[in-house]
Amino acid sequence: MRRDVLVVDDNERIVEVLRAYLEREGFTVRSAADGPSALAAVQESVPDIALLDIMLPGMDGIELTRTLQREHSLPVILVTARSDEVDRLIGLEVGADDYIVKPFSPREVVARVKAVLRRSEQTRGASGLVRVAGLEIDPERRSVSIDDDEKDLTRTEFDILYTMASHPGRVYSRLRLLEIATGDTFEGYERTVDAHVKNIRRKLGEDPKQPRYVRTVFGVGYKVEE
């Protein structure tokens, strides 16, 4: 089955290079040069995944990611010429599934697209309601609730929490959680896991000094307490 990728960038050269590599791997590629055009393209037909430049005319990639996550829960990879860690963490906070810095290898972009799609499909196909001390996670509905109070997690936050809660007490390293979050391990990106965990705790209403569910195992990683 051919997968539909929406590439949003105002640099025509970048769009054409990505189109060539993605189509060579069997993807169907559509493109847009600004935020409003991207929204119109998604309204016309929701793609399987979107590659968004952060610095877009009309609506930047961060705001566009928020809108696509809110309205379509669409997998998103952000692409930017800026390498600031703050930008990367903001992008992940608003629901982006991955983050690529220019200049990039087109082959790496294709690999990241495949990884995000594979992870998304695996999570959608997961079965088995998970309950841990009032926390309930339903992989079919992709919902998280505490004592019937539903929480709004991004796809990546859900994947990390669901993995840990499925095996309460098991300690997961940052690299392992990074692999769960991105489909691969990328050196230098381990701190993005801390940002995801911070967001998960905040959305679950946890006390960061004494978290009820997601515990830090110092020097190792994280676990969901039994």
C-alpha cells in the first residue's frame, strides 16, 4: 500500500529532493509552500505523515503541528535549519514525532519517515487495556485516564507511557525510550526523553518531586511504579 507524505517547505529545491527520494521508496508525495496551503491540502486528503519546515510563511511549523495534532492526530516530523535544543524540545512538546536539522541526508529523512510510520502502526495495533493504580491506558482508543479523568497526551507521550505501564517495575533506559519515541536511537537526543517524561508527569498531574506513576531511576532511566 502506497503511503501519502505531505512535504511542507518554501524551498522548492528541498521539496524536489525529498520528493525524488520518497517516491523512489514507494511513497506518494504532495507538497505545500506555506502553512495555510498545508492545512488546505490536509483538509482535501489527510496524509499518512507530514514533513514540516519550522520557518514557514503564513503559519510556522510549530503552530501547524499543534493544529494537525489537534484536528487529525497526524504523525509529524519537523525540519529546520536551526539546531537549538530549545527549538527541538518545543517541537516535541507540541506533538511532533521527530525532528531533523538541516542540512540533512535525504536517506536519513526517508529512514525517519519509515520509522515513525512503523511505530505509529505498531501502537495502533496494540491490544490490551493497561491499569496501574488508578491509571488506565487503552491502546485501541489511544486514551489515558486517571480515575475516569481523561488526559490529553501526544502520540509520542502515549507510546512511552504505554510501553512502561505495560511492564510496571521494569526500568527503561533513555536510549530505549528514545528508540520507542523515534523508532531509532540518535546520539545527542537522549534529553528529549526527559522533556517527554516531564510533559507526561505534568499532564498526569504528578508532583515532580514525588511522582506517583513515572519514577526516575537515577543513572539509568525511568519506570512506571507498580
